[in-house]
Amino acid sequence: MQFRLENLAYQHEAVNAVVGVFAGADRNTFDNSFFEGIRANTCALSPGQLAENAARISAENGIDPTVAGIAPEAEFCIEMETGTGKTLVYIRAIYELHQQYGFTKFIIVGPSVPIREGVLASIDLMKEHFTAIYNQPFSRVVYDSKALGQVRQFATSNAIQIMIMNIQSFQKDVKD
């Protein structure tokens, strides 16, 4: 069975909003994002600059920045209604962030194991679609604290890496 995705304008607007938060950032290169064997996403923009970009994007979309809840800590949460294509939006945003800024590391945190499994299934269904559009594959891994080799591969790879985890992973590791 072939899986076909529609191009919906509001999804592209959401992707552009995510990418726009980093407007003015330098592109990651091997020289500026490789530290002691680890390939990192680097961004020289200050939290204030990121917040200004987010406020600008909110205003452009008719959202009062106080309602948008823009925090000075440079932490952002993208919220969309169920069934609107969140997974598609963040996978496309991953590719766009890679194309425009050279980012390679992405972590998707879900609230539960069933949601994590749903995200995995969606990502697997969409992988071929996005690889065809962007002509670049990505690797995905489910976080497992007992599989440190996978975590090491995630941290050191130059390719697009997506780690999927659920919030309980943090709580479990604290107990261990």
C-alpha cells in the first residue's frame, strides 16, 4: 500500500514558524558543531534573540505574545490539535532546519509509551515520502538507557538523527 500525504498550507505555515525562530543563526558546519567527537546543533543566537523571533512570528500570525507564552529560557513547545498533522509538521521542520541551519540532532519526547509508539509508526510511514522530497534519509532511534551504543551513534553522526523517547524514560533513569 502506498502512503500519500497532502500538502496543506497551514502545515507549511507551522513549519515556517518553527524555522523562523532561528532567523539570523549561522549555519552549522563541521568546524563549528563538532566537539570532542560529538556533532551538536549549535546556535549563537541569545535566548533574547530567539524570543524576539518567536514574538515576531506570533505577531505575524495574529497571536498575542502574552497568549503565546513565549518564555525567556528559549524553550519552545509547538501545539496543534489532534489530527492536524503534528508529526508531519515536525518531520518537515527537521528537514528544513537541516537544510537552512545544518541542524542534525532532534529529540521527540512523547507523554507516554503508546504515543511514542504512534510517533514511531508515523515516522516509519513518512520516511520514504520525506527522503524522496529532500533527497536525504534520516536515522531514528528509540532512546534506551541500556543501549548506549545507539546514543553514541546519535551523538556522533553527521546525518540527520531523530531520537524518540517518552517522558517516563527520564523518571526511570533517575531511579536507576
